[in-house]
Amino acid sequence: MASGDFCSPGEGVEMLQQVCSKQLPPCNLSEEDLLQNPHFSQLLLSLSQHVDESGLSLMLAKEQAQAWKDVRLHKTTWLRSEILQRVIQELLVDYYVKTQDTDLTSEDRKFHETLEQRLLVTELIRLLGPSQEREVPPLLGLEKADLLELMPPSEDFVWMRARLPLEVEEQLKKKCFTVLCYHNPSSDLDSETLKAAKVWNLAEVLAGEKQQCQAAKSQQKEQMVLLEKKSATYSQVLLRCLALLQRLLQEHRLKTQSELDRINAQYLEIKCSAMILKLRMEELKILSDTYTAEKVEVHRLIRDRLEGAICLQEQDMEKSRQVLNTYEVLGEEFDKLVKEYTQLKQATENKRWTLQEFNKAYR
């Protein structure tokens, strides 16, 4: 298909996405994939003209539809026979149940016994098979003629066959009523005539509900396909976001970390200063609560006097330091003079003490 067949690139991509979602569901292609591969897109559009929504070619789809039609026809035929066979078997089962609970009339016994005998002989003949096709001797040496002798009398068979449709109809009516009550439990209290009228429309109701279920399943399938596409897109977007976040962390983390550390240091410094001021304020508050104005004035006077005495002592110490510095200039001779002066002073004090003691003794 030539590219001139497209109305526009956008419309072509949109149409191709619809084809892929309906007729080619395994081709989970995005718009970017279709734009990057135009020849493949043209191939898909060309292929879509020769396949149906299931992916089969049109010829195979037609043959498949015909085959399914034949299968449904044979299935319907088989179901009719199978239903009739099971209904007849249920008639016999109900008969044996009733014989244990209630007494049946002779006609009922004759009908059920003739029906059972006919069914058993017919089943045995079927199991025995055609005589010309057997390669092994028949079971117990029986032939078809031997089994036919066990058939009920023809008069009883004709009478049973005439009554059988009525019994089958009654049994089917009970089953229909059972299905109706299961589908609509409120119908259990209705009359038999009303039940029959509802059963008449039950097939259409069930067909409508079946169609609704199929439509819901089809819609669910489309939603699942859409969900898978959105999940794939979401995963891709999520991976791109994760890659972008990783890049941002790698490129900007160190830069922002240093700034953050600086701000944290400033914050801690300010917080420390605030705590110191708060402690000072608490200290002043304690002092203000402890000392009155008179005590503070007395302490101030004492502090002034002490500071004045300290100042005088510092002046005397400074004068003494200057004199000492003057004496230190003399060196070792000064040390000798100091020692001699100390000895003389000590000798003088001793003599003075001796003189005082002498005077005391003299008096």
C-alpha cells in the first residue's frame, strides 16, 4: 500500500492503532513505534484487509463459520436425543422411587416395565453390533434374533409408545418449571398457567442475559487490553521518572548539601546564642528576686571600697616593683648587701630582745 493512501500521518497512526487493538492484539505498538517504522505500519494496514478480528484470513474465517454452524447443528441433534434419553431414564428412576413409597396402578406398572424392557433390549442389540462386522464370537453366543425374542409384545409396545409423549411432556414441564423457579424464585408461588406463560418467554430472557454477559466479557477483554497498554506506558514513564530523579540527586545533591549544612550551622549558632541569653536572663531574674535595692546599694559601696583598696595596693606594688628593678641593676653586690643587712637586722633584734629581757630581770 502506497503512502498516498493515508489521509494524514495522524489519522493513519490512529487508524493503525485501532487495527492493532482489534485485529492484531499481540502487536502492542505505541504511536512512537508506528512513526519510527512507516513501512512496517503499511504492512500491518495491508495485512488488516485480509484478516478478521480473530487474526484468521477471510477465507479461513468463512470456512470456520460454516464448520461452527455444522457443529451447532449436530450438537443440537445430539442434545435432542440425549435429553430424550435422560428424560426416559429419569422416568424409570422416579418409577422405582414411587414403588417404594406408594402403590401404583397396573397401567403405570405395565407402562414402565414395557419401557424398561424395550430400552434394555435395544441397548443390548446396540452393544452386540452387526453380525457381519464381528471378527470374534458374540458374547455368550447371543445373536440379534435371540435378543429380539425378549422384546415386549407388539400390542404393549404400541400402547407404551402412544403414552410415552405425554409422560415425556410432563417430565419436561416439571424441569422447565424447576429452571424457571431457579431463575426467578418468586415464580414458585405462581399458578401453573402463569408458570407456563413465563416458561414460554424464558428462552428469550436467557438468550438476552447470555448476550449481555457476552457483551460484558467482550468489554472486559477490551478493558484488559487497554489496561495492559496503560500499565506498559505507566511502567515506562515511571522508569523515566526514576532515572530523572537519580540524575537530579547525582547532579544537585552536593551543591544543595553544602548550602543546607551552612544554614543548619547558622541555625545552631543562633539557637545557642538564644540559649545563652535565656540563661543570662534567668540569672538576672534570680538575682533580682534574691537581692533588694538596699542590699544592692550596700554591695555597691563595699565593691567601691574594695576596688579603691585594690587600686592603692596595685600602686604600692608598682612602686615596690620599680624600687626592686632599681636594686636589681646592682647585681651580686646588692645580694650580698641584702644578706648582710638581713644578718645585722636579725642581730639587732636579738640584742634588743636580750636588752628587754635584761631590763625585765633588773626591775
